[in-house]
Amino acid sequence: MGKFILLIESATETCSAALSDGNLLIAQKVYHIGRSHDTVLAPLTEEILKENGVSPKDLAAVAVSEGPGSYMGLRIGVSLAKGIAYAAKTNLIGISTLAVIARCALETLGKDFRHIVPMIDAGRMEVYTAVFDGGCRQEEKTEARILDAGSFRNLIEEGPVLFAGNGAPKFGRLLEEAYGRIPENATVLDQAPLASGLRTDASKAVEEGRFADLAYFQPFYLKDFIPGKQKKLL
């Protein structure tokens, strides 16, 4: 078995690919391109392997952000990860996108928090979210939640708490309206999930032999996909 882990993230507007040796990050490529994952993500993974002299047979696993998040983004990322893992005859690992956001936010700020609440924007005042402790261990189940000014008040009172992700800014605005400012115990960060944020949980999964079933693994959408109405052609 190889020793490298290919990391793929495509759950939001940002898509990225990274390569790690265990928990050691070797390289990462990030594109903030909206909804063009289908044309960018595969070449991105090919580039990062080629530029670092790593072939698919050198991979101990392919790790992918499994959701929740964008329906199409998750489908593209998971399909690519499964295809690479199958062709390379290597292992597949799925990592919660919320856990990825939490780890990326901690790396960005370099501070300690009692709780971390990653938030993925789900439209209007709804977010996909969960509560993690300061070590990025999930404490509460993943859910779709409608935000209001009283949301997570108990965590803010316990503090310090980090609200992170592309759904966090709108919660920050609610807090400002309710308190006149962001409470001292709360930090709000618009943090994109990046492939590098998968490496800690992925390396643990490799060490412990915890792998997904390649044939049956599917993204965790949390909510059913509802396509928009087709526009009439005039």
C-alpha cells in the first residue's frame, strides 16, 4: 500500500485538491470558481499528483469531503474520488464537510475555542450545521437549522465559540442586531472548506483501517435535492 493521501474538497463554491503524507501537507491547489467543479476538479487532482511525482499506485487512500453541501459539488467530488480509488485499487475515505470547515478555521486563526460551530449556507436563514468541541470532535448531530438571534446562545454564554463557514456571516449579522455588536465570546469567520482540512481525520482513518465501502459510498446530502423549475423557452 502507498503512503500518500489524495484529498478532494468540492462541497461549496470553492473546490480544492491536496496531497498529504499522513498528516503532513505536501501541496494544495485551490480554485474559487463558483460552480465549475465539473471542468476544474479532475485536472486539479492530476496536476497535484504529477507536480509532486506521485502516481495513483502510491496512494494509501483517496479522501473526499462527503457533505453536507452543494448537491452537484458533492456528486462531482465523490464520483471523482471513487473513480480514482477504483482505478488505483486503493482505499476511499469520507470526511464530514463540517469537520473540514472546523479544522480549516482553527488553522486560519491559530486560537483555542471551547466550541466550534461550522455553518454551510443553505439559503435564506437556514444553514447546515453541527457543534464540535475545541479539538474538532463532533458533539451534536448534523442538522439543517433556521437561524435566529437566540441560536446557540448557551454556547456563547459558555464561550469562547467560533462560528465558521459561508453561513456564519449571516449569523454574525443576527448577533449584531440582537446585541449591538458581536458578543465578546463569539468569533465569526467566513471560512471555505479546503482539501487540506481533510488530512488529520484521513490520516487517522488510514492508521485505524477505517475505510468507506467503495461500491456503496454516497455523499451525505442531509436534505433531498429539489431541482428548480425549468424555464420556458420563448
